[in-house]
Amino acid sequence: MALFQGVLFLCLGAGLLLVDYRALGTGWLPCGPNGFKGRLEVSKDKQPTGFWLMFLLYGLAGLWLVLFSLQLLLGQAEPLPLS
């Protein structure tokens, strides 16, 4: 179970860091659904404070997931319970 969780969290964390990296070039970050209007996006030009807060949130979450997954794969952390 630790192997499965480690690989899953590694992929999710790397994905978040990739989205964060690509946001520097594109200038926007996705923030989830916006009802029938499509998805909610935070733009660097229109909402700079919101963009940098989301950038920080994506970066910290991605970094935490990558580090936790490496600890799982190396046996230094206990896998999350299934129940």
C-alpha cells in the first residue's frame, strides 16, 4: 500500500508543481469549476494578489506531496489508513 500511495502522491505533487511552473508563462491558474460558466481562473494581470496566493498554495501543496511521497517510498513515513 505504501508503494501505491507513494507513486500516486508523487504524480499528484509533480502535477501541481507543473501547473505552478506553467502558470509563470501563461499568466493564469485554474481554481476549479465556476458553475455553467466553465472553470474559474485567476489571472496575473487582473487579480495579482489572488494569482500569487494561488501560486503559493499550489507550490506548497505540490512540494508537500512530493516530499511525503518520497518519505513513503523510502519507508520513513507510515501509509495513510484505508478505513
